[in-house]
Amino acid sequence: MNTTLAEADTYFENHLLNINWSGLPESDRTGALAMAEQDIAFELGINEINTENDNQLFAVYEQAVFLAVNRKELVRLDNIESEDIEGLGDRTYRNSYGRNPIAPRAMMFVKRIQGMPRFRRG
């Protein structure tokens, strides 16, 4: 993991979701940070996060708090919408959790990194 818990904690000091982040045990924050780093690297198509790139770091931090706040919803088995059984032991599941697994605020940083144009009304 390239990002550090101390840096993430500093990022969240003046963040609206600070109460969510700082209220987590250290092991949960570390786990969320590690998972977020993997998610953002995958979304960007890179092998690892460049800690010199603020947009990459901020995307990781936003993804980490998103995972921490939504973790129960992201892994709940009762989000399964349907189950088809087409033979003995053959099952297909479709998850009803339809949202993108990347946090909306993290996606803002990802789009900035990718150079997506920003359209504004004049």
C-alpha cells in the first residue's frame, strides 16, 4: 500500500465525513484505504497509486470513506434480486446493488486525471 493512514486521517480532518472516518477502528480504516487504493488503481488502469499525484490520493481517500460508510450495503447477500436454478448445483445470481462501486467524489478526481472535459453553463 502506497498511501498512509496518517495522511488519510489528515485529509479527513476538515472533511464533512470526518465523523464517519475517525469513528472507525484503525484496522477498518487501514483495510478501507488498501481496498480503495486497489479500486482507484484499477479504475485508472495503473498498477499502483502515485503518491505524488494529489488527484490520485484524493480519489483513494474518497473511495476509502465511501467503502467504509457503505460496506454493509456493498456486501449484503439480501441485495440479490433473483436466483435461477438450471440444474443440479448450477446457480446464477444477479445483484440488485446497481450503483457504480466507485464513489461519486472519487470519480470526480478520476475524471480530472483522465482529462475528461468539464462542461459548464455560461
